[in-house]
Amino acid sequence: MAMTLDKTEVWSQVLNNLSGKISRMEFCTWFKKVHLKEISGGAVLIGCPSEMNKNWLENKYSTVILSNLQKSLPEINKIFFEVDLSLADKASQAPQVFTENKPRKLPRQPEVRLEAGLESRLIQPKFTLNNFVVGEENRLAHAACTAVAETAINEAKKYNPLYLYGGVGLGKTHLLQATANEIIRRQPESVVIYTTAERFTNEIVKAIREKKTEELRKKYRRADVLLIDDVQFFSGKEQTQVEVFNTFNDLRDLEKQMIFSADRPPAQLRDMMDRLSSRLGWGLIVDIQMPNYETKLAIIQEKAQAQGLILPHDVQEFIATNTRKSLRELENILNKVGAELDLGGLSPTIQSVGKIFRKLNPEEDLISAHDASRGLAKSPDDIITLTSDYFQVPATDLLGNSRKQEIVFPRQVCWWLCKEVLKMSYEAIGEAFGGKNHTTIMHGIKKIKELIRTDSATARHVHALKKDLGVK
Ligand code: ADP
Ligand code: MG
């Protein structure tokens, strides 16, 4: 019976309901070109004009959409979203919803706070300097961006250009967009242009084809702040590099702030005009590294909270342990966890999150937080070598019976590490250390345990050793 309802009708009812609950701006931004494509059994398929639109709906609105759909079609229990690029150029799917019960005038482009047109729409409001979690590995980058945001408009610029570099998924785009957002927040009238090198290149190519390079140049000259993401993409694109070079010089003459990002430092950019790469490095160059375990945990907590997700601690640890090279999948994983919950799933577990990981990355081996805590140390030998190196005592002394304090202490630390990291029994440790009695080992370990609590130098030593062993 429900199937007799027309798709368009169902969708416009959903939109009607939603229009009362969300702002017009949100509506125009996220629902205008969205289309209900299919209803089949208990599932519906929703088409979105872009990847970003799809992610946004998936994250933020899937629950409300579902509950609204259920008003017309109670049997619906699953929504799927897919990108349908053909929707991008179509006229709005649902332009009139708001005219029914809201003021008539719809802002035509609600997100246009900047003149810069398309580029401005690339800046996602969700990236802020506040929700960027700061750790050792990105502290400088964050501080530089904060400083630049403060002086970007009408002030003397200390860091111009600012150049951030680091591997994939370490937060460069987040920082660039957050800086753009902060500048706009402080100076709503300013013209902030964020673009990616790829997009910039496409624009140049198009302008050349249409003989409009002069116009393009004017557009960029109007910027108060120019941010270009992933400039390594300019490699080998000579003509584009010439345009970037000209733009750089124009903006530099006008004392405008510029910020660039890339996957490597300026001097290592390949197939890049020297005069361009050297200019990119004229200001401040800052690198971003993969955050350590604690920072990763904090990022996971931040992202989970932003999505209203409550994750058990062991699941957070599991995700942190297995997010090894890039933070890019983090959001994706949390989205999926959230979606499963929204669709009536159970509270996430290591198993359920492990499944999501495996789907995203079938080749990667997953490590449980427990295995990770056992770290890279495989044998007592590894511990002996490391400790001998660390305290500068011969390995043979660690294995021997000398009662000198400068030997006894490192030896007992070794035992403690064997117990703590390798989970060896007292007997096994005794055996590995030249056949010592298990009570000797037990007492030694007890002593170190006590010292870790009471003596900060010991605590520091074992912490450093554990770190060297690759153990958190
Ligand atoms: P990049 O541009 O360097 O490839 P992104 O900026 O796209 O990386 O970051 C990938 C993901 O990781 C984004 O979701 C971003 O919000 C998140 N991220 C990276 N670093 C941090 C951080 N320090 N705090 C919060 N989120 C972060
Ligand atoms: Mg990026």
C-alpha cells in the first residue's frame, strides 16, 4: 500500500517537515538538490549532488530524515545515500518548501559571505581552530595559523606566506579552512579565497581556453587572503606555475596574506620553477607530523562528541591504535559507527568497529589495543639490548650476578619490563636471566614498582624505555 505513494510526494512531505526544524540556510545548503531516488522494501536511496553533501546528510541528518520518512512509510528502516553528479547542475529539487510557511524571499546563495564565488563554498564551517586538537606534532602549525588569522587583515604580517607541509590526512586542509573561517569570523567583509591547487589549475586551463586569463588574475588580485591547498599538485604544470607566480607577486605587493599547504617542503617540490618554490618558502615553513597516541585519542573524542557519539573507552583505544598513517578515515569510521547506531544497532564494540576498519582497508592488519601495548618488543633480548644501551651497561652484566647498584638497578628494570611488556612469568624471567630464582625476580620487580611510584627519575626512565620499545 505504501508503494502507491509517489516518491516525489514522499520526499516533499519529508522536506516540508524538515523545513520547520532546520534553518533556511541549512536547508538551502544541504537539501536543495537532494532527491529521493528509490524506495524498495524497507530501504530508500537518496541521491546527493556531491560527496560533501552526501557526507553531511549521512552524518547530521540521517536520523531526522529516517524518522520523517517513517511518517509516510512506517516500514522504512534503512537509508542509503549516493552521489549523483547529475543532480549538481539540475535546478533545485525543492525550492518552494520554504515559501509555504516561511518568508518568501530565499537567499539565493546562502553561504556567500565572500565574493569569491565557488571557492568560498569549499570552505567547510565544521573546521575550526578550536576543534583542532593540539599535540606536540602539530602545535607549531596550529599556533602559526592562529597568529596568521589574527593579523591576516590590515595588520603587519609576520608570517607571509605561511607554508604548512605534512603527509596525507594529518590536518593540513583542516587547518587551512579553519584559518579561513577564523579570518571570516573576525572580518566578515574580507575576501578570503580558499582553493586547491587542482581547482586553481583547472580554472587556469579554462581561462586560457576562453581567453580570460586577465579576468582570472583580477579575481585573485581582489583577495585579501589567499589559501591554496596541496601545491605539490602544481608540479610539472608550467603555465599554471607562471600564473601562480604572478598572483603571488601581485598579492605580495599588496601585502596580502597567503597560506599554502603541500605534502613536502618547498625546496623538495618537484618540477617546480625555482623562483616559485623559493617564494613559497619566503615566510614561515611549518611541518605537521602524525599525532602520537594520546593526541589521536583526543581527536577521536573530539570527533565523536561532534557527532553526538558515545564510544566505550576500549573502542576509542582500538581506533587510535589502528589509525596509523592518516587521520582521514577517522571521521569516516565514526560516521559509519554513528550510522549503525542510528539505524538501531547496538553500542559499538571492538568487533563491530573492526569490521568497519576491515571494509575500508582490507589489506591492513588490525592490532587490538592489548597487542599494541605489548608493542614491538618480541623477546627479553630486545629489552636487554635496549636497556644496556640506555643505561650504558654491558648486556653481560645485566645477565650476570654483580651486586653493584649501577648494575642491579638496570637489571631490575629489565625484569620489570619483561613482566610489564612481555607478560612473562617470574620463572620465565629468572630463566632468561641466567637461571635466577623466581623470588629474586619478584622482589626486584616489586622494588622497581615501588620506585616508579616514589621516584620521578625511575618513572622517567621506564617511561622512556617503554616508548623506545614502541609501547604506549
Ligand atoms: P590533510 O589535508 O593533511 O590530508 P585533513 O585536514 O583532511 O588532512 O585531515 C584529515 C582528517 O583528520 C580531517 O577530518 C581532520 O578534521 C582530521 N584532523 C587532522 N588533524 C586533526 C586535529 N589535530 N584535530 C582534529 N581533527 C584533526
Ligand atoms: Mg588536504
